[in-house]
Amino acid sequence: MEDQGRRFIENPILSPKDLVPSREGLEIACLLNPGVFRFDGKVWLLIRVAERPEQVPGVISFPILKDEGIEIIAINENDPDLSGDDPRIINFKGTAYLTTLSHLRLVCSEDGIHFYQPDGYPLLQGEGENETFGIEDCRVVQIDNTYYLTYTAVSAHGVGVGLRTTQDWKNFEKYGMIISPHNKDCAIFEEKINGKYYALHRPSSIGLGGNYIWLAESPDGIHWGNHKCIIKTRKHQWDSARVGAGAAPIKTAQGWLEIYHGANAKHQYGLGAFLMDLNDPSVVISQTDEAIMKPTTDYELNGFFGEVVFTNGHVVDGDELTIYYGAADEFVCGAKFSIKEILSALKPV
């Protein structure tokens, strides 16, 4: 199957150079995987901004959050206790750290292509002991007048799902970690089904099991249970190593359509789709065999971590689906799809 994405000719629509670091002494290493929503007549992106200290030769330095603010740790790159083969993670004396510290930042646009950072809106930063390595990859869904923000909370304790809600994007209710480690990629459905909230999420298992997509339900959008595994990785295919939910599922006449990411053993990330029953989303009706989008352009193949397209945000206008995605773990890009075309590519499960 050919790549279905009609990429913006303006891509990348945002690069690290387009935003200002959150504080002096830091630099923006990459922009990643925005949550997307409509508010005040505009399209908004809630971008993951990954920062680090300005690097100097011979030294690897990285930030972590403390109660009193950001602390910079600097290590000689030749230190025998340092392992830094992955640009995203380093290990020092048996402890894993992220090479960057991420926060979430709001940008908006009147046309969905040209984005700017508006005045008067806060940066969303990690808070508390479960977010000392930052917060990442937020999904945003509006239910009634409330926006639900599910994001990845990272610390030495592990990676879990945090929740905040807002109605005006200036004041937030904070619920802490709603799904404990190791878990991420949490996307809440855009409406209740039979009186219950539903969400997709992704626990991780190194031994038994794998990096699969699960479904959970909740009476209030905060407390989650009745977890069911609904999508697994597939051997020898583009999504053989891990799968995870994108943004909130899209309600169609045929069922709930979910755009998800998959990766293979070479850490090459693409996008696929699957369809769930409207009244019982634990029933998966169909799934794409091939990816509907794979890294093909220079800005998707080359960057902070290349060969990656990854989404957790979109907007829907009739049949037109505009997906905003992270490319090569460095740039924010956009592409348009036809929902009918995606549905036609699904194969019965």
C-alpha cells in the first residue's frame, strides 16, 4: 500500500530554532509529538519541547527537575561509568537518565499551518517526584466543556500516565499519575460509551507479553480499570516491536477509527489504523496490514532520532483528517488524509 499522507509543502512547520528556550543556559534539542485541539477559533498544538544544557566538547550534561528548580548534571564523556550510545537515554553508575528534559508548550494558528506562541499561557512542566525527568507526548480530548490532558510522566520511578484538565488553558486541575509505570500512550475517547469513559493505553513488558495497546474504562475519567489487550505487535511486519495509540479515536459510522504508531526492531516508526465497535470498543473489527504513513522525506529520515513519524494529535473536518506529527524526533509536521481512504484500507481481523 502506498503512503496515504499528503504532507504539507511547508513541512517542517516547526523546528527547534523557531521557539525560545524556557530559561537561560538551556537549548532546545527537539520538538516532538504535539497534542492537538481547537479552542477560541484556532488550531492549537501542545508541543513536547525537549531541552538540554548547551553542550561543550568532552562533557555530557543533562537536566533533571528538583523541588527548588532545574539541576544540571555534567559527566566527562570518557567516564568509565557512563554509557551513552542512545541519544535519548544515558546510563551512569547503573542509573538511567534522559539526555533532555521535556515540558509542554502551547502554540496556535489561524490557518493550521503557521503557528506562533501566544502571550498569557503557561508552560506545562513536570511537578512532583513522579515527573522529575519531565512530561511528554500529551494527548488532548475535549469532553463537554473540559479538556483532558493525558501525558507521559517520567522519573527514576519509571514512566506512567499523568492527567490534568482545563477549561480555559490557563487554570488546570492536576490529578497526578492515573496509570502507574510502565505505561504511556494514553488516549481518552471523545465521548462516553454506555455511560462510561474509555481510553487506550500501552503498558510495556520486557519478558512475558509485549508493547501492546490496551483498552480501559472508567466511571469518572480518573479511575481506570477492566483493562483489556486489544492490539498486539505482528511478527515480520512494520509494527513488529511495539504499537501505541495516537490521539483520541475518531467516531465514524463504521466504528471508532484509531490512528496508531508501530515500530520494528530497527526502531523505524510508521502509522497504521484499526477500527473498534461503536458500542463495545474492546471488539476490534479491522486493521491495516501495511502502514498508512512511513518515514520517506529527509526531515523524517534525519534528525535527533531518525526514521520516525509519530502522532498523538489531529483535527477532523468531514472526511479530511489533518494529522500533526513528530518527524525524526526533532520537527513538527503536518499531513492530510482521507478518512474514507483509511477505512477502505482496513482488513477484517
